[in-house]
Amino acid sequence: MSDQQQTLSIPSLVLLAVVTAIAVRYFFFTNPSTTPPPRPNQRAANPADVEQISAMFPQIGRREIIWDLQRNGGSVAATTERILGRGTLDQPPPSFQPPIPASTTPSTASTRPGHTKPEHVDLITRYNLASKLSSPPSISSEEGARGEGNSTAAAQAQTWSNNKSERHALLQRRREEMILNARRKLEEKDKEKAGEPAG
């Protein structure tokens, strides 16, 4: 009969105590919430930051930029360094669906660069000086260009008025004279080049 009787050995008792301690700790001393706490640095990406990075790196998609900004706490510098260091950003998981701002749709994004960069407009067209270009240069502008002329006329032209509208008119006239003189000098150089034989 003694052979059929089972005895507990010391190693089996130690194993039973360890398993019981683990089970008690797991069931009674864990947090009741099973979801992990949210990461403190995860926040919504600022649309202005996304636009700034997208303007610097147009080859990177907005979804990747938003994902990276949310992962690093909204740091534009960290995202920029990551793009410069690796040349790309990590692909966000398929479950990540960022909110698409209403102001940046594909149709407005494609037309936006055309509106911000107007075609090259010369100064004659910008300031409506075409009619003055065809007229002969005024005496005061020629004297100012050559540094010659009556000292009293030069002193009158150089005086600064206390009236705001007179100052504005004086500055506008000087701007127009400078633009017209520069255009005339350019035309003279072009005529001289055209007159020289090609050699």
C-alpha cells in the first residue's frame, strides 16, 4: 500500500507556491483598465506645421507628415531632420486615417501655386509708365542722371516736404524717373550691340 500512496516533494511544493503567487498577483493586483494609457506626446498635428513641411518637401505625402508629427509630439524640427536624414518618412499603418482639412483639397492645392507666383511683370507695366517711356526724357531727370544743372533746381527737388501727399508725389516721381532712365540706358546698350558687327 505504501507504494500507491503519493507524497509531495519539496520541489513540487515550491513550484505550487510560485504558481499560486503569480496567479494571485495577476488577478488581484493589476489595473482594472485593460487599455494602455495614452502616450503624453501624441497630439493632433497642427495644419500650419503640415503645410510648412509639405511646402519644404513636396515629395512626402501629407498622411506621412501628419503621422510623424503625431508620433513625435508635433515637432517640426524632428520631422524635418528625419526627412533629411533618411529621405523619407515611415508609412503610417493602414488604420491611421488623418482628418483632411477642408481648405486643402486637390483642386485648390493644384491652383494655389499659380496664384502665389504671378508671371514676370516688368516695372514699366507694373507702374503704367508706357506712355512716359515714349515721351522724351524730362530736363530734371537728365540733369539728375548727369549730376549737372542749376544748384537751386537741384536744391528744390531735394527738399523734403512736411506734407505727406507732397512727399508721396515726390517719391513716386523719383521712382518713375529711375525706372525710365534705367529702361532708356538698357535700350541704348541694345542699340549699340545691334550696331556692332558680329565678329
